[in-house]
Amino acid sequence: MKTEIISTGAGDARITWHPAKKPRLVLAVSHGAGGGIEARDLQALARVLPGHGVSVALVEQPWRVAGKKLAPAPKTLDVGWRGLWPALVTPGLPVISGGRSAGARVACRTAVELGAAAVLALSFPLHPPGKPEKSRADELLGSGVPTLVVQGGNDPFGKPEEFPAGSFELVEVPYGDHGYAVPKRAPITQDEAVTVITDAVVKWVGSLG
């Protein structure tokens, strides 16, 4: 594991690398608007994917590195992501642009511009809770590259059945909320829910060639 600080137009970002021994791809994933790279899905991907030939770069946006508690406007998030992208492509491998929640939106908005090989959208916030009329589907549909959405079955930001038809793939994490937490009464354990995520991503990255 290696950590590096990258200067961007939005401040210093931080990348924590979990390298594969013989990598063929890089998966760069950032956090959401209210959390960090300690999220259960990001940590699980960092543990599992290197064993499948994918180096994982866990990205902390500048606002998080600076110790702020709330994310800035989407445009500022995009500035930070653009600024750290050169460090992600330095290994010379195709890069999958990814993130959870707000980070997924950034990945979708910038994928074509940055030359991402694909997009991994974890808990894509299709709309604010209780406001389905304020859809962000255009960001997802406009990613322009192969895209996988991994969505909790009970995500208040958009349940799987709320998503429009599109060229993206969608995998449901049964009973999961926006952080993929499942109720104790659910017929699936928390560990099993996380395995749904990692299994889906491993299968998908294997299909990317």
C-alpha cells in the first residue's frame, strides 16, 4: 500500500494505492459527499480486486483531505478529479473511473473527457431522497463508456427499479441502503451483501477485456 498527495486546482488530493502484482487495469474510486474511503464497499474492493489483476486507487477529494465535513459544489469536485487523473494514468494502464454516491456522479460526468476505460457507479444518487422528480439520470446515461451501477435495494437515493433503461449494467444489493447496510432481520448478512458487490465488480472487470 502506498499513499501520495496530488496537487489539484481544488487543493491537495490523496491517493492510497492497493497494487496488484500483475495489474492489467486500475480502478480509481472516490468517496461520497459525507464520508471517506473507509466506506465498506471501497475497502472491500481494495482487498479483493488486486487478486484479480486490478490495482485499486482509493481517492480522497481535496475537501476531505483538508478536513472539511461537507463536499463543495459538483464543479469543484470535477476540478479535483481532473487534477489527480494524471497520477492515475501514470502506471500506463487503462483506468476505470469510479466512486460512490457523489463520487459516482463525478466519474460519470468526466469519463469521456478524461479517457476512462469504464465507470463504476456505487450507490448512484439518482435523485435526492423523496424527490424523484429531481433526477440525475442524464449524468449516468451520458457517461459514454461501459458502466456498472451497484445499487442497494432500499437506497432512498434511488431504488434499482427506479432507474431508466440504458446501456449501463445494474446489480442490486438486496435490502441494502445507500451505504449497503442491511437490516439485521434481512435474510442476507452484511458480509454477504458486501460479497455481492465484490463478486459483481470482479465479474464486470473481467468482461472489460
